[in-house]
Amino acid sequence: MEWYDFAICGYMVPILSVLFFPSDDRLTSIIATFSAFAAGYFARPLGGLFCLVKSGAAMLVSKH
């Protein structure tokens, strides 16, 4: 299910680039949209790792 969001966002790049990153140069808008897409793609596992470490530390504290 999580890949559905990325697939839809990737498919809609030409539309989203014009709406969210208006520019005279269409290529600049598309690159900016793909950059935002990439930031979400890389931030997701980092957020999961942060939550895992945070919950692991909370479990260690609660056991002692």
C-alpha cells in the first residue's frame, strides 16, 4: 500500500510540477517535483529507523 502513494505521485509529476513549482522553464519544475518526491522516498526509512530506536530505548528503560 505504501508504494501506491509513490506510484501515483510519480505518475502525476507533469501535473504537480506546474501546480506546486511554477516556473518559466518546465524542466526546472519537473526536477523540483522529483526532488520533493526523492526527499519523501529517503525520509521514510529514516523516520522508521528513528521510531525503532526511540521505541527500543523506551522498552529498555521500562524493563529496569
